[in-house]
Amino acid sequence: MTIDLEPFFQPIINVKNGKITYNEVLARKKNINGGYISAGSLFSSPILSIDKSIALDNQVRSKAFKKYKDYSGNAQLTINISPAWFSKHAPSLKVKTLELPTLSMLRDNGLDPSRIVIELTEYEGSIELIRHFVRYYREMGMKVAIDDFGAGFSQIDRLIEIEPDIIKLDMDLFQRSLVSSYTLDFIQMIADFAKKRGTELIFEGIETPEQFDIAVSCGADFVQGYLFSQAKAEFYDDNIFVKNINRLNGLSIAV
């Protein structure tokens, strides 16, 4: 059976000026009613081979880049990559020029790699391979982000080895911080570390003004979540949330 996926885009917003700074690419599939739902369960399915997962991911990425080519805004595009897939390209490490599908797609669409952020999802795979590919992406001008930070204890060594440009805090971790002062202190520690290192901090899963206020108080640089928008098939204007952010910052000051 042919699986046809589409790229949707969720905005990531600067908490100070309200502009969309990044758009995350998320895979969507049609449901029986003709609407679109998350395709995340496909990529996590144990019956889907790595080769098939990569093929589906490339399908979404190719379509996303074609849409991004016509995008008139300044926001960068963030794409998710599983480090477990790096092993498929390991034989290419022996040659001087490493030809990765993402870079080929960018070139075919005339896109500047510096407008792309690589989000490393999950934490499987060889740390040596991860380090190598991270270095290669950076040489091409891309930023590197750690996604869902705080979802597992093994991520501390990844943080040290990768030295990411961006940390995206795990949504569940942030939700727990709303009822746990211990978790809130941990998040504040990560925020202090990010500020000291010049690393950008994105808080995911922001659904209420109260959560926005906590994220800002913890040092968030950017926010993402249903308070602003679900993922959409097309890009928003970069300035669409400026008034909303100004209002929320006013509420934060008044608290």
C-alpha cells in the first residue's frame, strides 16, 4: 500500500518581538474523513523498516522544501532527523564529499543550507557518528537542535558531545514543572546553562497564557504550541503573532 504524507508547519515564536523565527516541519497523513492527522505513529512503528522510514521522511522533506522555496518570510525551517538513521550513510564517511539526501534536496530547490535547522530526535545510534554528522551539518551552515530534551536521562552526554545551538525542552517535562517545584528548578538550571553558553531555548507545548508566563520567567527565547497555532499546511506571515505576544507580555508584567 502506498503511503502519501504531507508536510505541515508549526510556528516557533520569539517571546520578545512576537515574530515567527522558525517553522517546524511535521508529517501528516489523511484520515478516513479526509482530514489530516499526525503521522508520528508511522515512524515509531516497529513494523516499519529503517529504509521505509527514511523514504517516507524524505518524501515529506522534499515537499516541505518545495513549499519553502516559495515562502516569502525570513523564518528558518527546522527538520527532524533520527540519529539512528546515520548508520545508513556510514559507508560514505570514507569519501571526502558526503552526499546526504537533505543537502541534495536543498540544492535542487536552490535553498541556502543556513536557513535550515537540524532537530535531532530520539537518542539512539553511535555518539561518534552523531558527532561526525553534526560537524558536517554545521560546516554546511546549518544550526543543530536537540529535540525533546529532558525526556530521558541519557541526553546529558548528548548535550555535552553535540553542544547544540538550540535546546527544545520536552513537552511533558514542562507540563510537570507546572505542579512540581523540583522540576521547575531543573528547567531553570537548564535555562541558566543555555544562557551562559549562548544556546537558544525553545519551550514546546505552550497551551495557556499561564504556561507562556512560566516559560518566559524560566528564560525561554522561543515558544511553540496550541496557544498560538497547530501545524498548518501553509506558512503564516512572520508577524501574525506580534500583537498576541505583546498582549501576553503585558499580562506577564501585570502578574
